[in-house]
Amino acid sequence: MEAQVTAVANKIEYWNVNIPVEEHTVDCPDFLLDCPPHEVTVLSTPEDEFVFTTWNDVTDALEGKRALFFGRRPTVLRRYCKYMYDKWEQYGSYTAPLMAQLGWESLKPISKHPFLCPSDYKIAVNDFPYGFGPEFCHLTVWSKSPLPNDESGFMKYSTEDLVDEFVKRTFAKHRGRRIWWANPQQRRSVEAIDHFHVLLDNPAPGYVAALTRCSEA
């Protein structure tokens, strides 16, 4: 009985997990107040107990259209929540700061067709990657051109074909495994700019840096 009482007394609130004891707070910080239950579960997990998402996990999820369940590591999720909260407080939207980060002044594409004009899209390393192992590189491709969805919120098949051809062409020099996916519309934190994700397995040194530099040109 005494051991159970001690365990309860020593329970660390989810917002205090994975940060130094001297930074613990009695009250939950504002940027973590409205986290949904599945994020609270992740934030409550010690970083060294987090189970990385494997390549097979990704392929299985995408076959069942379950990208909704891709999660971030606890410390990355905390940084992500703080970042999104701060940007909303400062700008009142997520679109304006993202456009500034991408170096875009307008979302109007030059070409009527996606991916034909390099200035209409941007390839970037995801600053808050999902919980993949260190051997993987998580990229996000942002598009000024619309990438239409169907009624369920997933990409239309015709859009998937365009993206698939773009990925094959753009990442042709990557010799390892690669896969791409787009989260359903209801899952996206930034809805105003269409985007999708690319995961590379063990990219060659310098490959990603060269690829993203070309995208910035």
C-alpha cells in the first residue's frame, strides 16, 4: 500500500516529462493545454522508452490509409506544440510564418500544372519529423499548386499519379528505399498550403543538402 501511495505521489505530469526537474511547473503550460489524448500519451512517455516507427510500420499504415497515426517523439512533439502555439499567438495563423520560412511572398503558382515550374514548390527537411529512426530522413514538399483531394480528404487518384511521377523523377538519384504520402485533410495543421511527405532510407551524405539547395534556387 505504501509503495502504491509513493508511486502516485511521485507521478510526473505529462507536461513535466523529458525536461529537467528545475523546469517542472505545477500548472500545465498554455502550449500543452489542449493536447488531444493520443498526444498526452506520447508526451507522458520518457524519451528513452519511445518506440521508433519502422519502415514496415509506414508501409502497413499507408496501405490502410492510416497515416493519421504517425506520431512524433515526445521531445519533438513538445517542440512542435510550442512552435505552433507561439506562431499562432504572434501571427494569428500558421500560413504567414510558413510562407516566410519558405521564402514565398505569394501562393499563386506560375504554372497551371503542378511541379512543372521549380519556383512553384519547395523541398524542405521536416523540422519536426515523425518518430522514425535516425537512419531515415523525413522531407516535406510544399506546393503552390493545388493538390486536389477526394470527398474523404485523401488525394484524388489523379493527384497521386502526378505526385508519384514527381517523386520518381526528383529522387531518382537516391538509391535506397523511398516512399511518399499525404496526410488526410483533417490531419493537416497547415491547410492553406498543399504538401506531402517523403521518407528516404539512408540517403547518401550530402544528397539531401544538395536536393534542398536546388529547391531553394
